[in-house]
Amino acid sequence: HATAMRAGGVLLLSCVAYAHWKPSGSHTIEANANDLNEHVRGFANKTAGVTAVARPKNVRTGIFVYAAPFSGSTAMLQLLMSAGVATQCRNRRWECEEFRAWTPDLPVMKKLETLAGNWDLNEKNQQPLLFHKVGMPDEWSLNSDDSTFTHVIEKRPLPEAFTKNGIEHIDPHVILLWQPHCLHNYLSSHGARPNEEYIEMHQQFLGAYESLKEKNVDVTVVSFGDLIFKPDHVVKQLEHIPDLPKFDFDFVPTLGKDIFVENQFKAQGSVADYAIHVQQHEAAKHYDAKSGMCLGDKNAVQKLEFELSRAEL
């Protein structure tokens, strides 16, 4: 669905899940939410509006999306897929998660070769690519010698699967996708998390943000709440990333082309469908879409979420 690909493709590395939900077939919502509904639908096909910049054909853009499990990564995956990003769904593993295709002790070059085997890396294709879908931005992911992310940001040589297709370097861009606690507590089929767990996760996101900025790695903090309630804001946040010229919130993956039976892809419908589902859900009563914050008494979790929302700007 991407319209104007630039020179050089995209490598997406992402991480979260928007699991156990099916569209009801009827998306009627309360009158005071109608404008929001139309806002989501009206943003179905949005071009980022960035000017194409020519760059060497041997460079591809790498997108790394980090997020907690069961917190919205599949919605982000589907949105990026709508912009023409090639995913790891061809690995036919659960929810298109890349790490399920290898053992933990697999050398990093073998991991990269495994990823490459699920993409069409033909030089004429230049399709954006997905490296990684799920996981927290922890010390191992960001700094281990066995991490694909470390391999990329340190500009180590890529395996032959890349170089034989003219890809010598990866230009990394990181998306840190976090989820407000009130939305997770009411939406997740896995139940609410204790405050201590949210505090640990939010601190990890904030620490990763500061660390990546210090390393001069491009990093964007995105709230799952904004993905659902403020799609235009998310488009503006991501429009600086090369090779993502268009997002389609009405995009639905095609079985046998975009996703496969073996992926056990739980999300059904589009991101716009899911947004309407959330707007009708009990979770929406505990979340202020305008401020992007959960309602209720201020506590340590709220304070960290406020800091994350500031990092989004």
C-alpha cells in the first residue's frame, strides 16, 4: 500500500501484541464519541508528506519497535505493514515473532540470515523490512554482542544474504511503544499487572530512550493510547522515518499473502476497527484521550507515564 518508495528500503524491528479481539460487525458508539470515530476512519489513508531524499542504494532503513508483550505491538505491526513494510510473517511462527524462528544461542550472523530468508531482498524491490516484533528494550536487546540491534548500530558487516543484494549498511530507527496502564488493565486478556511491574517497565522505556539518544540513534516514543485515539499524531511522529510514506488504518492483512495460518494471527479486522472497539470498551472510561493519561489518583505509575508522554514530543 505504500505509494512513493524512496531509494533504500526500511527494516522494521517491532515488539508488542493486540491480541484477543474480533470485530463485532457493528461499530455504533455513543454520540460524544462519534467525532473520534470519524477521526480514526478519516485518517485511513494518510501520506506522511515528507520529501524523498536520495541516498545510497546500499543503505536500508532499519526500524526496531520495542514494547511489552500483549500491549499493542500487533496493531503497530499492522499499521507498518499497511505502509508496505515486509514482516517476518513468512517464518510462519506465532504472531510473526522473529525470535521464535531460532534458539537463544544462535550466533547473531545466523539470526540475520534467518531474517533475510523471509524477505525479498532483491535490489529492485527496495521493500521496507521487519526485523523484530516483540520484547522490552532491556540491557541484552540494546547492548549484547548477540543482539541484532547491537550488530546494526555498531555497523558491523552484514551476512552475504544482504550484501549479495547490494545491502551494505542499515540506518536504524527505534520506536518505543508503551501502553498506559489503565488501557492494559481493561483490554488485556492476561489481566491487570501490579503497579510494581508497570513501574519497572516504564523505567526501562525511559532508560532506553535516554541511552539511545546518547548514542545518537533516532528514537521515537509512541503511546498505544495515541495509536488508538490520535492516529494523526502517530503519523506525524513517524513521518520522519524514510520509506514510510503512507499509512492505512483500514488495512486488513490478506491470508496467504501478508499473514499465514501458522502465524495464528489473533487480530481480525483493521487498526481502525480495533480503535472503535477500544472506544466502546470499559477501558475508554478510565483514559483521557486528550491528555493521553489515565484517570484517577496520581501515583508513581502515573508520574512515569507523564514522563513518557513528554518524551513523545
